[in-house]
Amino acid sequence: MNAKEKQYQGALDAMFTKEGYLKSNLNPTDIAARVYTAVEIAIGDGGFRAKEVVENFSQLMEMDSVRYSKQRKFYG
């Protein structure tokens, strides 16, 4: 890889995650809002279940990998 290609790759790495998502779109508030909207679209119950899903999601995101593995074992 020449210097120009390295510079270009560095810019891409700074802007995107390895999965290809923009890093700026990955803050927890935006993720929670999009999860809420997705649940509301799917269920359409006025937001009650969507709020519950976002709360559960927030709790899962705070867990370490061991505790999260236990949750997956019990709840899928």
C-alpha cells in the first residue's frame, strides 16, 4: 500500500466501523431512538412496548459479557 492509499484507508477507518457503519451514527441516544421507532412501527401500540424494549435494551448494553451470556441463556 502506498502513502496515498494508507492515508485514504486511515480516513476510512476514522469514519467507519469495521462493519461499515458510520461512527457518528452509533451513539446510544440515536440507537435507542431508532429501536423505539422500529418497535413502534412493528407493534403500533402507542409506544408502551417500545419504551419497555428500549429500557431492556439499555440494561443489556450496561451488562458485561458474562452477565449478558446468562440473560441470553434464560431469555434467548
